[in-house]
Amino acid sequence: MDRSELCTEQEIATLVYGFYDRIRADAMLGPVFNTHITDWNTHLQIMVRFWSSLLLGAGTYSGTPMPKHVALPGLHADMFRQWLALFHATTEELPNRLLATRAEEYAQRIARSLWYGWQMNNAPNSLPSELAHV
Ligand code: HEM
């Protein structure tokens, strides 16, 4: 199957908007996002381009997530675990199960990598912790 047949852009928008609705309502993560994101419309558009580029090969995202997350103060492993739990709760509801699986795989890999990068830059003298139980 060609990657572009996995899903429509509309399905990605549904995933992204549903996920950030959960994020914004979350007691732990909502305040972090709301502190750093002033323009939610722009953020959501960036996130649709990010996921479309990963899942469909759309090539419409050209940012650099790692430095943006490394610069966020006070992150910890439970935040990434909660991020993944909310993402999972969102993909679980998608009728397109292949899209759900692919999105989940990317999310797991990128969350681990961002958490590693964050620790490397912000706590270089401690051994990195894993997001093992997710
Ligand atoms: C604890 C977990 C996370 C927190 C608190 C968090 C928070 C944030 C915040 C506040 C921004 C806006 C930064 C800015 O504009 O300066 C952002 C951007 C972004 N995040 Fe996360 N994030 C988390 C995990 C993730 C994960 C796991 C992914 C990918 C699977 C991800 C992908 C992105 C992307 C693509 C952007 C846009 C970067 C750009 O402007 O190009 N984030 N995140």
C-alpha cells in the first residue's frame, strides 16, 4: 500500500484536534501547553502538517521539535507517559485501525527520543530514565 493511501488529511486533523482537546483539559499537561502556546490555531495547523508528513509523506512540516522541547523547563517522565496515555486514548477511538497503529508507533518512538534529548541537555549528569511501562 502506498503511504498516501493510509488515511486522509481530514482523519489526521480529527486525531490532532481530538488529542489537543484532551491535552488542554489535562491537569498535568494543560498548564504546560497553555503557558508556552499563545496561538492554538497556529500550533494545531503545525501539528497537522507534522503528522501528515510522518504518516502520509506530505513533506509539509519543516520544523525542529527537539530544541523546542529541550527548552521547556521542568519536564519529567510522567509528563511524557501522560502525553502517551492521552494520545492512546485518542487513537483508540479512530475507526481507521491502521492509522491508529502507525500513529501510535511514531508517538512512542518520538516521545522516547524527545525525553532522551531533554535529559541529555537538562540533566547531563544523571543516567537517563526510560518511559518503560508505557
Ligand atoms: C511531555 C510531553 C510534551 C510536552 C509537554 C510538549 C509540549 C510542547 C510545547 C509547549 C510545544 C510548543 C513549543 C513552541 O512553540 O515553542 C510543542 C511543540 C511541538 N511538539 Fe510537543 N510536547 C510533548 C511531547 C511531544 C511528542 C511526544 C511529540 C511527537 C510525537 C511532540 C511534537 C511536537 C511538535 C512537532 C511540535 C511543534 C514544533 C514546531 O514548532 O515545529 N511533542 N510541544
